[in-house]
Amino acid sequence: NRSLILLLRCSEQIAVGRIQTNMSFTVEERGRPNTQDYRVFFKNSEGKYISPFHDIPIYANEAQDIFHAVVEVPRWTNAKMEIATKDPLNPLKQDVKKGNLRYVANVFPHKGYIWNYGAIPQTWEDPNHKDSDTGCCGDNDPIDICDIGNKVCSRGDVIKVKVLGTLALIDEGETDWKVIVINTEDPEAASFNNIDDVRQLKPGYLEATVDWFKRYKVPDGKPENQFAFNGEFKNRDFAIKTVKSTHEFWKSLMSMKTNAGELNCMNTTVSDSPFCCSATDADTVVESVSLKDPLENEMFHLKWLFLRIKL
């Protein structure tokens, strides 16, 4: 009976997404940072391994539209860390292009990422769905967030956020929403309720955000990115609606109503999902990756790049 009760509680919290209380998450690093073997795995409050993509509930408080967010890249850092959507349990790992680890260049006047950057769990931008507003399909990832709060988070932090607005980046022909949020624990969070509050209370931040996303791939030899809505931010209501639509796409993914393709949907808590695995299976996945090497090979990216503006 106790097992049944726990199963029902798990189903209510994870699949339905009701109000979450006293939820805490920790991370376990494996491999050496700044190598292709480095991984950051997640655990729940019971110490069991989980997927940050599928097991962390989208809502911290559904009634108030407060969401969970996973911090992939802390502010002012350069390593392009991301949820490994194609790997079992979806740990954080550093993106690789053409055999090389990816680092975001410091395009003047910026230093690394200018927000705590991450994603909202239990969301998915469906690559088979053409967005009616942008005219482009999704990018096959969880929806991205930019946390504008004052705290510099740590890699793998799970924070509770208030949605303020969103920017529609068109990245190589795909819709890639950038949701502007603020950590609910920020001392100034009560003053931020919509995108206009960011414009008023943090002048220049939104303009810098557009500039950053427009040019961050230029040092890699790629053209400037484009935006839907002429690069204008959409408001809070629009952004929340967008986040919730990607949650619906995720639910279709987990129930196999949509083809997952190369995505790995392995999870340990979504009890009504055919991809739910045992704790033993999850342990096996993690134990296949070497423990963290104590000799960290930290790299510091302190060089500014100046891009010439074509007149």
C-alpha cells in the first residue's frame, strides 16, 4: 500500500504538475570539466538519479505560474553547457562542434553569457510543429530561459522563476524561444512582473540581450541571427502561453503520441510514461561515467572580440 501511495504521489506531482513544495535537487559531477567526458547528473531529495529534462516538474507553483528552471550556464561563464537530450538521464554536458568543445566568445562589450542561462524542464520545442507566429519549426530542445536576477547561479542549480516575457530567435531556420525570467528568490523579484519592468528597472539589458543573441555566433564564421517580431520582446502572457504550449508538446513526446527520434526520454519518476526506468537502471547509467577527476583543467576566456560593423 505504501508503494502504491508513493506511486500516486509521484504521478500527481510529475505528470499532472500541481503545486510543488519542499522539492530539492542536487548534482553529481563526473569526468573532468572542459573535457568531452564531463557530465553533471541530477538527484532528487531522496538521493535518486533523475533526468533534468523529464523528471523535474515544470511547475514550482502552477496556480501562480511559477516555473522551475535548470541553470546550464551561469552568468559570465563561457562553456556551452546544455541538457544532453539524446543521452540517458539527460545530464548536463558541454556542446561539441566539429570535434571541439564549444565556448561562447566574449563579443565586446559582453563577457560570456550575460544572464544565468538554462531551460524549463518538461518542455519541448517540437521540430515537427511550425509555429504560427514565427513561421518556423521548433529546435528539438527544452525551451530556453535567461534569468536576469542579481545572483550568479551555479551550474546545475534548479531555481524557481517568474516569467516576464520572451524573445523569438530564429536560429538557422528554427524557432528558438528565449524566455526572460527572474529568480523568485531575488530581492527585487516582486518589482518585476512584465517585460516593461525589465526595460524600466534594468535599462539597456533587453537591448544587450538582442545584441548578444544576434552576434554570438559571428566569431564562429556564421551570419548574424534573425528574430521574429522584428526583435521585439513579447509580454508575460504571451510568454507563459508559449511555455505551456511546449509543455503540451513534451507530454505528447512522453506518451509516444509524437515520435521522439534521437531524443532520450529515459526517466525515473514519470510513472505513466513507457520510458520510466528503475532506480537500478539509472544507477547503471551514472556509474558508466568515471568519477570527477580532482585535477580540473579550467580554461579562462578573458579575450574580447571586436566585430566590425558593416555600414
